[in-house]
Amino acid sequence: MNRTGASLTVLGLLTTPAAADHWSAPAPLTATSASGNARAQFLPSAAYDAAGEITVETRQDARSAWTPAYRRRVVNAQAPVKLFVSDGAEVVTIDDWANAGYEHALVIYDRSGKVVVDEHLEDILSAGEIRSKVQWTISSRWWFAKAA
């Protein structure tokens, strides 16, 4: 084997294979709290390169009218991948649309919409955990699939 062939063989052994993936435009997301008395809705922006908005509403019980808690733009470049809301109107978003597992891997908004946590994946998992336990694609690191 010549030197170029050996170098290519070693390079091939050192690289991690990544699967191709495809991202369509972000879609609306809706989440309801465990009691059903808080809900959050994410609506993507009409502009492809702009962040969408989250609207959060609460109610006293199933017979009460919904009351707006807050509305704000997400910190994501476009959209979160997953959306959750607590009974207290705190919102959790997971990952960045078309780039999961990097910036904004975990974002928590308090009951007024203020960002209280905004973590990169490296803030949540160690480098070893990311290498050994996270599925990689061309654009994303799918850490949350096994955690959910």
C-alpha cells in the first residue's frame, strides 16, 4: 500500500460516520401542561431566517377561559424542535431547528417569559457522552431522542 492509500485508510478509521438528514420548514408546535391548565404554542416566522414566537396561556380549570400569560420570540435561530409547558406556565424548549444538539439544546423560560436557562449540549453532557451515546447526522446531534 502506498503512503496516500495508508493515509486515506487511517483517515477513514478516525472519522465518525454521519447520516444525511433533511429539514423541512418549521411547523407550529403546541404543548399542554399535565393538568391541562397551561398551554404553549409556537408559531414559526413567515421569514425562513427569523425566529418564531411562543404564546403561553393559563386558566383556573377546564371550565375557565384562557388568559394570556406572555408572548415572546424564541431564542432559537428559527424554531425549537420540542416544546413543553408546566402547570405554572414555565416553558422548556429542546434543540434548534435544523441544527439540533448544539446551541439552545435546552432553554427554560420562566412564567413571565424570561430566559432562565439557555444551554449548549456541551453544558449538559460531557464530551465522552456526546461521542459515545449521541447519534450524529450531518446537521445535528440527536441527544434528546434517548433521554425522552
